[in-house]
Amino acid sequence: MKPNKILLYAGLGILLIAFIFKWAAMPVGFWILLGIAVTFKTFFLISVFRVNGFKPALWLYFILSGVALILLSLLFKTVFPIPPLYKILFFGAISLKITGLILMILSKAKR
């Protein structure tokens, strides 16, 4: 079974739309789309882990770190409201995820 990359690309696309909603001052739509994007990316990661002979690559560590930082940033947004720390963690998470995606594409292109 191969990882379903459509789930990853759909999650990233929905995340981009969520940011557009956030910048358009539509917070309800942002949170709904953010939840959907995280769900798509979680299913992608599950499909990656289910591959026989799975060996994690650098790109996967970047994506997983991004997921962890998003969850941590949500903690600092809702439970312990520290807006500057939330923004640093959240946008750092997005950067890690994009870096992981680029590394994944480059590693597949080398083969």
C-alpha cells in the first residue's frame, strides 16, 4: 500500500484556503477548514506509517514536527493565551510542513 499523497495535497490546499478565511476576518470558517486540513494530513501520515518496510525520511520528520507545533500553538492560543508565542509556533509549523513537502518532492524526483 502506497501513501495517498492526494490527502497531503488536499490538506495543504485546504490549509491555504483556511488562511485566506483568516485574513478575510472569517474566524469560524478558518477553524472549520483548519480542522479539516489537519484531518486530511493525519490520514496521510497514517497511510505513510502503514507501508511495509517503512523507514522515516527527513521530510517526514519535518511534517510531523509541523503537526506537533500546530497542536502546541493551539494550546497557547486557547488554554494559555500568549498571542506572540502562538503566532511564532503556528507559522513555524507551516514552514516546517512546507519544507517537508519540498523535501518529499525533491527526494522523489531523485529516484
